[in-house]
Amino acid sequence: MADLPAVRPEAPAEPLPAGTRPRLNALDLVAFLCEMFAIVTLALWGFAGFDLPWNIVAGIGAPLLAILIWALFVSPRAVVPVHPFVRALVELLVYAAATIAWWSMGYAWIGLAFAVVAITVGLITGRRRLA
């Protein structure tokens, strides 16, 4: 027992007052812009990638499906609370869908640039959530 380090008890962190949220920073803004870019990309892909009756279905359905999945698992007020790694996986799948959509439209560089930015922001915000 003498090998154990000395540990001083610390006061628990004070919770935020009811009805308040932590302050937003630039990283939160970039994460939000990545989310919006992914949703707009899926809409653009749906409208541009199919012939007339199906382009309306895909152009409206793909972003709606992404928004539904995001609201269920990833949003700050998620309906289904999941482990942070599952949350990161769902976020990654939405971003991967947007990246693949850019590649399928013939704009691989835009898809690659978006993937790099989205993964970087996701890693930083994920580490911040786990800390």
C-alpha cells in the first residue's frame, strides 16, 4: 500500500445552472458547417444523380434520412443515447456518404477535401467530448 501515489480529493466540478449550455467556440461552428455541408451534398447528389421521378425522391429522401439518423444518434439532444464510439461511427457514416456522393458526381477532390476536414473536426471534437 505504500507504493500508491498520494491523491488529494478535489471538489466536483460545479454543474451549469439549469437552462444554460456551455459556450460555443470556433470548432463547434466548423463541426456544424460540416454537418450542413454533408446534408446539402446528399440533396445535390440526389437531385443530380438520377432521372426525373427518382431524382425528387433521392434529392429529398437522402438528406432527410441523414437528418433523421443525425437526430437519433449524434445530435446534442439525441433521442437514443449511445456510447461515444457508436456516436462517432454514425457521424463518420454520414460524412462518408457525403464523400462518396461527391466522388460519384465526378468531383473526387471536393470529396477528399471534405473528408479530411470532417474527420479532423470529428477527431478533435470527439477527443474533447471524452476528456
